[in-house]
Amino acid sequence: MKIGITLPQMGAESSPTAIAEIAQEAERLDFASIWVGERLLRPRHFVPYGGRNRGIPEHQKISYEPLETLTYAAAKTERIKLGTSIINVFFQVPVVLARRFATLDQFSNGRVIAGIGQGWMKEEFATANVSFQRRGNGLEDYVGALRAVWGADPVHYDGRFYHIVESDIAPKPVQPGGPPLLFGVNAPLALERAARLADGLNPVLQSWDAAEKLMREFPEQVRRVGRDPSRMEIVARVNNGIHAKPLPEPRLPLVGSLEQIHKDFQRLDQLGIRHVFYDLGDMLLIEQLQLLEKLRRAADI
């Protein structure tokens, strides 16, 4: 099982020193990947949307920019993969985001995993001066422009929302066709879109039933559009899921004691999900460092 960890990119203890320390320790312990997220801002007066009835976490008051953070981590490491979970694409025009990912892929010698999403916080859309209605079909147009920039010159793209005049745009990513694009989605319609457009998924698993359904339905949707499910990468995300003592059943997948998590990794491997990363953003830095080796051992199956 491949195991990853988020960098301390958010929160009171986030700093260049902390980011470098976690990145280097994760690589030393042979973690597969390190990850960052994106928070444009933390509204003081938050309007819940889409069933999200909780406030924005306190630690997101401080949030280093994701791609700059990964560029810094790339300079401090040599092998470990560098992932975003996730970049909200509509807050940047496609040419800008494509060039930023390509630059990071060059600086890291092809280590980037581009987890992207549509965003969900209306306050962030208003701040970016982008219509909330852009979500959905606008993502398909965005990905088309993104892949066009990563393709051969001359680049030219005419979509519904995005247009690129015939141009030379470089550097290109090290990885042919660009970094793998993972969609942070769970909804049925979004999964169908991911089957057509993405190179994989970055889900948060809400239950074992949901995990089994995902791994049953997504490969079928991929085959339906004439693509190969074996080439799709599934990287599951777990938010603050490690506990000192075992949790009672039933519990969320990959959430519990390290012993429970070890068994969950075995079950997940049987489903075909073989890459997982943990967000330990609510933990103190010293606690994260103490946990890394134990978490790495738990992933050995």
C-alpha cells in the first residue's frame, strides 16, 4: 500500500521549516507522496452550502499557497511524489494553472500529481469574481484548455468559456501529456465526468459501502467511454483519522487506531485502492513527526 501525508501547510505551526522537515522525513521513511490543499480565504461570516453545516476549521486561517509550497518541498526532496488535494481550478485561468503545474513538474523531474476540483464555497467564488454557475460543464471546458497547454505547440483552444489563440506555450511538463489529473469527486454525475476527463480520483471514503460502490461503478463508467480502468489512479484521502485507542464499530474506513487502520489497508487493497494519504492538520508538528514511522509501518500489508 502506498502511503502519503499532507504537509503542514495550514495552521499556526505552518512554516517553511516545518514544511521542509515533514517532507524530508516522509521521504526518508519511504512515503509515496506529500500533499497540499487550497483555501483562498477563511470567511468570518460563512454561509453553509451543500450540506456543509460546520464552520471553516480554525487552522485554515493560515494557508500557504499550494504550488509554491510544493515547489519548496521539491527543492528539499528527490523522489517523493508531490500532490494537490485539491486545487480549485476556476480561481485561475487555465493557461496560468497549466504553466504553474508544468513548471513544478520540471523543477521536480516529473513528480507532480494534479488533484483538482471545482470548489464549493460561494464566498471564494465571489472573491475570485467567478460565477458559481461555472461549476459542472465549465470544468470540462477548463480541462480541455489545460490539456491543450500541456500538449504540443502550437497551442490553440476554442471552448465555451476559455479561448487560447494559436501560441507557443512552454515549458511543457516532464510527464507526457501532463501530470495525472485526479478529480476530487464523489457524486454520480461527477464520476461520469471524471471517467471521460480525468486520470483518476481523489475521494474521501465515507463508508465501506460507498468505497465498494465507487470501485464497482467507476471502472464500469471508464470502460463505457472507451478508456482503460487499469490506467486510472485512485488516491484516497483521510482527514485526521488516527486515534490512540480503537474506535467502536461501525466506523469510517481508515479511521481508528493504527491496528484498525492496518486491517483497513488490507481490505482497501482487495477493493483495488492502493494509495492513501492522511491529513493530520489538527495535530501539533511534534505529534506528526512522532506518528510518521508508525503510520508507515501500518501501511505494510
